[in-house]
Amino acid sequence: VRDHEQVGFIEVCDQSADMARSQAAARWADVGNLIVSDERQLRWAMPQLFSLAAEWLLLGGVTRLADYWADDVHPPAYLDVLKELGFRRLVANERGLRRSL
């Protein structure tokens, strides 16, 4: 909330269902949804939303958070803010099938 107006929300999913199988998996969570209503608010809203999510995740013992970025879905500023917040690339996948003729 900024100036009495909701600017976005974050939804995270922990791996608590996997706790019985792996304690390492239980320390991971991923961002299911992060919605910022106005792209111009990204640089302000994303750190605020991630900070709130981190507080809750840490209470549950989660110490690792993954997010996904797709250049055909997210604006470039989204990736920039993720990098500023300390995220780093783990894996890069290229979508689509290309064949040489």
C-alpha cells in the first residue's frame, strides 16, 4: 500500500509438502505471483513486497527464494530489480522449437 492505494501483491509457495522427503527442499520457496499494478512502481513496490514475503518465509525456516523471469511476459525492469535485490541466474531456458532447414 502506498498513499492508501494497493500497488501490488506477492504470492510465494514454500516446499513444506516435501519436508518429509528432504530438509534441503524445505528451505526453498518460489514466487508464484508478483503483481505490480503500475510498471512505474516496480522499483518501489518490488523491494517492499519481497521484504514482507521474506519475513514470513524466514519464520517458517525458508532461506532460499526462486523467481522466474520471461522476456515475453515481464518488463526488462523486473529483471533489473531482481538483480538489485540479490537474485542471480541459476538456469536459463529458451522457449520455442527452432529447426534449421
